[in-house]
Amino acid sequence: MRRPTSPPAAAPLIEGDGAEPNEVDLVLRHVTHRFPDELARALLPGAASLTGCAWYDTQVTARERRMDKSLYVIADGVPRVEHVEWQLRWTRRLLLRMFEHNALSTLAFHDAARRGERAPRVRSTVVLLSGRRATPWPEVKVFRTAPAGERFSGLRVRIEAVYQRTLAELSERASPLWMMFAPLAVDASRDNLPRVVRALKKRTPSARFNELAVAMMVLAEADGRERGLREAITAQLPEELVMQSWVYTQGLNKGIEQGLEKGLRMAIAQTLTARGVRLSDARRARLDAEARIEVLQAWLTRAANAEHAAEVFTDPR
């Protein structure tokens, strides 16, 4: 095993029906990989001590198969691995994919273990962000490999259907990480979300609150129920955080993954739209035609404070 230097770029954390990575994928990946200790606490609320929380690469050397990164943690003195899938909705082949990841990760950790060292056990969890409303999801679903009538063998997968939880249920969790899903809660509204944001700010260090607040805004925007909750969140936050973190940083992350020029252009357009600045056809064409990274970066910086499009589209001196 080797410690990674950046978040994984393999499979998207949010997976729809073949959809490309989006804002939700990027922000959940960023938050959970920046704060692995919070994710460990969220997944293991009953542990008295959590140490060594880190993301690790795994590889099945004999099979030349690389796997996604996994969260390694020592819980109450026992090493273990937490595999989490952030899933937009339940899909037919999800359990099969979870079983494959669990089995190959287990093989990878055994390959990496030193002689006499016990390989950590791997537990799998699915966090569901949307889906059926009336029927609660079970706490566990299974992927069975043994024939019917024989003792069970296969994989048990924990299910966290955050969109079916109430705000109170999320708030009572051991880790404030769960509160980034507040906009998806069944009882979230424009009236109660501002109180949730203020309460989260009081109980969370500023750096972590900023990241969670950004995640809340993106999830509110992505919520298929279209309850208009993003405005209720942004009203509680400094404009600098809204503009710089949600649009600027998101645009740069997209630029890294999708091509820097494309990501910067997208971020500039989103920033101006968020500020109520309209792009004329001529300026849109100029933006689409610009390929110099340093110019696009300068335009993005100006867009964060611009009142008129003319303030943005000049070459940097």
C-alpha cells in the first residue's frame, strides 16, 4: 500500500445512469478526502478512539488490477478499511460492483501485508442521495454467492439513505460531516435550513465549516425535489465564500479533470451568471475562443467581483 498525494480520479463518487462527474461528485470527493478523520467518525460513531485515518492506494499485484482508494483507520486499536460509495440512486448492478471492490481490495491488502501481519478487514457502505420515498431502505442489503438453502456467503452492504433522514437525525450523528446532506433531508425547508447552517457554524472549526457549507450549496442545487434551498443556505454565508469556494474552486477542479481551458471558461460563465451579469453573444464568442490559460485565470479572478461584463474581458497587463 502507498499513501496517495491527491484524491482518486478513477470512478465518480456520484453515479447516475452513465452520467459524467458533476459538481456533486467533485465536492463530495474533495470534502471526504480533505477530512478523512471526519469520515471515519461518521462511519464509526461507536469507536472510542480513531487513529491513523488516511486514504491508501491498493493494487492486486498478481492480477495487475488497480483499485480505488480506500479509507484506512485504526478503530480502538484494530486496523480496518472503510469502502464508501456515494450513490445518486440505487442501480441493479450496485451490489455486484460493491462485492467486486470488496473482494479485490481484500486481496490487495493481503498482497501488501508483511509476513505475519494480519490484513485489515474491509467494510462496505452505500450512501444514497435519492430514490424511493415511501418505503424506508433496510440497514443492510446482501450480495449472496452461496446457493439457496446453504449458509450465507457473500457481502453485506450497509445502507445510509440520507435523503430519507430528518434534519434532527442528521444533527444527532457523531460527526458534523453528515450535516452536508441537510439539504437532502426529508424535512429540509427554506425556513429551517438557515438555523441548521448557523448551528453547524457554531459547532465546527471555520475551515471545515467552509467546506461543508460549499457541499451543502452544491447538494441543494442538485436536489431533484427543486425546493429552492440553495438561496436559504447562501444567505447565511459571506459572499466571498459563496463566490470563491463554490464557483471559483469548483471551476478549477473541473478544469483539472476536464481540461483546464474548458473548466476556466465554465467557471467564468457561472460566476457572472451568479452575480447577475449577462454575457452578450460577442463576449460569449470571445470567451469561447480564448485559449491562453493566464488570460482565462485573470478573467475568472475579475469575474468574482465584477458588476459589468466590460470589467472582465481585457487582457492582463
